[in-house]
Amino acid sequence: MTSVARERVDVAVERLDVAAYTVPTDEPESDGTFEWDSTTIVVVEAHAGGETGLGYTYAPAAAAKLLEDELAGVVEGSDALAVGRVWLALGARLRNAGRPGLGFCAVSAVDIALWDLKARLLGLPLADLLGRAHDAVPVYGSGGFTSYGLGRLREQLTEWVEEGIPRVKMKVGREPGEDAARLAAAREAVGSATDLYVDANGAYARKQALAWAERLAGEWDVSWLEEPVSSADFSGLRLLRDRAPAGLEISAGEYGYVLADFRNLLAAGAVDCLQADVTRCGGITGLRRVAALCEAEGIDLSGHCAPGASAHAFCAVHRLRHLEWFHDHVRVERLLFDGTLEPVGGFLRPDSERPGHGLELKRSDAEPYAA
């Protein structure tokens, strides 16, 4: 393999193709703090040496404009194997525009594409190039939106359990007065053997969240409470972590972008399990840095959403907890990409016979959704 790398060392990235697609949801959706009826994905394709690497981020279409205007020139002409060097250059380019938020979503899409490209140039599955620590990634079904009626809620959660996924997550916090009935319906639907998770998306005040933590654990055997308060409220998260009942873990991190966002959560002792989204945190290069922090702190890392972009990357995370099998992103990725993975027995297992992460853009299927 060393000889192959030497042959490829001078391969330059020829161009980036960037496109945005907006896909309507199958029905209106909401969580504790937000409502939406569509999902926008920004797709990047990096070309070099007869191969194409694919990356993407779930972000407004403005990220595509940022990519074209500010970042494409940094990548085009660069060494296709020097992904880390390009990542640093992309961050430097965003100094004045701002790295957290939209900027790092754009960087994430490029970085995923470049890692995929590198793996394809070397003829390796991406998980092996990154240093596979696990052969498969456990997943949890995620949806259970607050806009769902009880029938739809039961149906969705039950489908995941019947597919062999032993843990499921639902949204809470938009109408707290309705959540007891929703939680009872969910627990009845999935049975006592399934792990039940909830996500408040920062909807609660601190004391309100603490009261709900007691009820969630005691009445419905909930074992995962995600963003009970805002992820920016480190002391509030720490309060919940310290005082929540045993067996109820507190998690946050999905809105982390730059490394300091994750370092601050860990330094505050704010979470039992950290989350990171590979399409927001600086791509695979950023994720590797977050994973190193988790190793140093002895904290597990869970993948947030984007399963198609995440499965190979999280196989290389040593302190892996699981990956979110999010309804919206699963639907979008099946629609737009060939090569998507399906969970078997509650795990996503990357294809060891395909180089890169194995995804290919279905152009004719994607075109009607062009933003």
C-alpha cells in the first residue's frame, strides 16, 4: 500500500462541484423548540485522478454559496491526499467570515468529500483508511416528533423495534402537558426491553428539566435525556447530570462546531455522553479531534444524524456509543444516494468491498429537489 500512496502523492484536486437540494418532509415535523417542513442538504463532489469523493452537510443553501465563493479556490489544485493540510487552510480562509455555524458546515462537507476521495484513490474502504476500531456501529431510531399524533408515534417507534433496533428516541418539550400521554404510548408500544430515549432540544428551564428527569426515569424508564436545557447552558447541563436519577444519562453536543465547543462541554462536566455531528464539526478531520478529547476525558461519543456520512467515520472512534438513525436524514439519503447502508440487528456495517464510504449521487433523482 505504501507504493500505491507514493504513486498517488502528486494527484491534485481538479475541481469541486457543489449543489443544494431541498426535500419536503413526508409530513410536518417539530421538536421542543423548532418546526420544519423540509430538509436542505448541500452536496460536494471533489474530483481527482479519475475518482470522485462525495461529502455533504445538512445546512441552508447559503452554505453552497459560501463553498463556491470562499472555499473552492482553497481546495482546487491541492494535494488530494493531504486532507489535514487542506482542512487547516479552509479554517484559515474562514477567519473573517466566521468558523462556527454555517462556515464549519461548509468545511464539513468538503472534508468528508476529500476523505472519501482519498480512500477511493487508495482503493480502501474509508473505515480502514481511518483506522477501523469497530466493524459496525450500533444505531438508535430517532424521530417521534412532537407534531405526530399518538398513532403515528407508536407506529414509527414500533417499526424500528421490529427491524431489530433495540433503542429509540422521541421528541418532547413543545407541549409539556401532552408529554405524559405521549411517553406512556411510546413505552407501551416498544415494550420494556427497548431503551427509550428523549430529546428536549433545549426546551426546558433548569428546574423544569430536573423535575422531568425524575418523572422520565421513574415513570417510563427513560435512560437518555438529550439537551434538557440549551447546550450553551453548561452549568444547567451539569446540574442535570449531577442530580438526575441513576441510570438517566445527560447528553449534548450536536450543535458543536469548532473544537472549543466540545472542550467546553467536557471541561464543565456537562454530559455523560458527548454527541458530535460529522456534517457540522469540521467533517471527519474535526470528528477525529473530538474523539481524541473524549478519549482523554474518558467519555463516550455518540454520532448525531447523517448516518450515510457517519458510519465509516464512527467505526474509527474508539469510545463509540452509537449513531442516530434519524428519520429525515435516512429518508433524504435513500432518495439522493446509491450505496446507503441499512441496519441489521441494530447495527450499521460498512461495506468492506467498496472504496470510500460507498455513496454515489443519483443525479436524475436529485434534480427535482435542486435549491
